[in-house]
Amino acid sequence: MRTKKKAVAAYPAQIIETEGTITEILAGSAYRALLPNGKPTVAYMQQRTALLVGTLQIGDKVQLSLNPSDFDCARITARLSK
């Protein structure tokens, strides 16, 4: 029987918190967001913020958590006020 490996989480000090702008709505709970430096990233919705899935629109500002080694993927942690 195979054992399930747990994902290795980055230390909280290694997580980069920034804000981004939604530029495209992808399938499911995925969005394309633009970082402040102009680089696009794919942003996924956290399970605890899944209530925002239907409410996010193009142009909305969101708070993102990034891993320093991979700026191509981000986690949406909150929606910022307009």
C-alpha cells in the first residue's frame, strides 16, 4: 500500500505577501493575476476563501501569497477593497 506524502510547506518567513490585480478568469477557482512588477501569475483560491469564487471579477485587487522560488503560481488569501 502506498503512503501519501505530505506537501512540504514553506516556512512563514519565506512566504511573500503582495497584492495583485485579476486580469483573466480561468477554469474552476483559478485566475490570472498581474503582480506589481508587471509579471503575470496563475492565482488559485484557498479552500477557506472559496466563497469569493463567484465574486471576483477582472480588475479586482487581491492579496496574494507567493513562494520565493516560484512566481508562476500564487495563492489568493483575500480580496482587497476597491
